[in-house]
Amino acid sequence: MKYTLTGNFQYDLGIYGLKNILDFFQEKYKTDNKFFLEIEKKPEEILELIVLKLISEKEINYFFNKLLDVFFKNKKNKEKILKDFLSKKNLSNEELKLFIKKEKNLEKTINLLTD
């Protein structure tokens, strides 16, 4: 897919964000460093990288809070489950970030976090 700067602030900002995500994962792309960015990825592959980058930036607690919000409406239950889970999970935020950067795979990341 080829993304070209248009002068539309929001669209161009999105392209800049995509470039930052591609740089984080050291993905290859073509560019003239001024007006366009071209990558050989399907939209769903790009979305997976975006979600992985979000998880790595927001850290473990953010990810689990979002999951628990979906499954548990009772705040006390949610907080207890999160506390129990994090006490058993021996994974630092830095280790999570390195894993995500290396694997670039949402399914493997979720498996790591939910084992």
C-alpha cells in the first residue's frame, strides 16, 4: 500500500504515526522522505502492528484492564483478578516490550500474557 501526504492534518498525522510504528518494529518500507510511504503489508497486518505497539507502550496493566472491562462489570472482582494475575505473572514491562518487538505477533503476545 502506498500512503501519500495530502495536506490534511489528521491523515498526514496518521501516516507519521504509521511510520513510527514501522520504525519501532524495524519494518522495511519505501519512501522519498518527503511525500510518500509504501509498505508491502495487508491492512490487517498493519492493524496487528498497531495493536502490538499500543500494548507495548501502555504496559501490562493497561492491557489486562481492557480485557477485564469486557468480561467483568463488577469493579471489585476485576481488581482482585488483576491483582492475583499480576502477582503470578513474572514479566516486566521491558520484557514485554522486547518480546513484542521480536515476535511481532499478537497471538503469541496474548498467549504469553495469559499462560
